[in-house]
Amino acid sequence: EHSTEQIYNEIAYPLVEGVTEGYNGTIFAYGQTGSGKSFTMQGVVDPSAQKGIIPRAFEHIFESVQCAENAKFLLRASYLEIYNEDIRDLLGADTEQKLE
């Protein structure tokens, strides 16, 4: 019953804020098939209120990087799907390729 904005602000925002301070962070979405994990993580572009956690986190991180002075950043992101004991990188060039 919560919007992705509420979920982001309550759960992901503090985690992403820690990432901008140099800590590693993981958001783990778990649940039954069809329960809304992918929608919550990805969302839709329009309306912007339904943007998912991933686009919100990327915006947050890149805004922090732009505002930082005298700092260098290395950003690395993964979006992994584990289904029936198969792992796939959903940000990779071939999202159907299984990882070892």
C-alpha cells in the first residue's frame, strides 16, 4: 500500500546516503513471482511518482557526486536476478545469459 517514493525515503534513502559516504550497500527484494519486486525496483518513467528504487537511487547518487568537492568516486552497480537457482545480470548486455 506504499508508493515507491515512500519506500525509497524510508528504506533506501539512508542506505544510498551511506553509499555516498563510502560504504557498500545492497537492496534485496525477495518474494513470490508476481508480487511486485521488479516494479518496485524499476518502476515506470511516467508518472514520475512511480519511478522505482533503482532510478531514484541513481539520481540520488549522481546528485551527490555533482555536489561533492575534492573527491573521486568509483560507481559500480549490479541488478541481479536469482530465479530457479539461475543468476542473471539484468544490467548486462545479454540479460538472458546465466552467470556462474
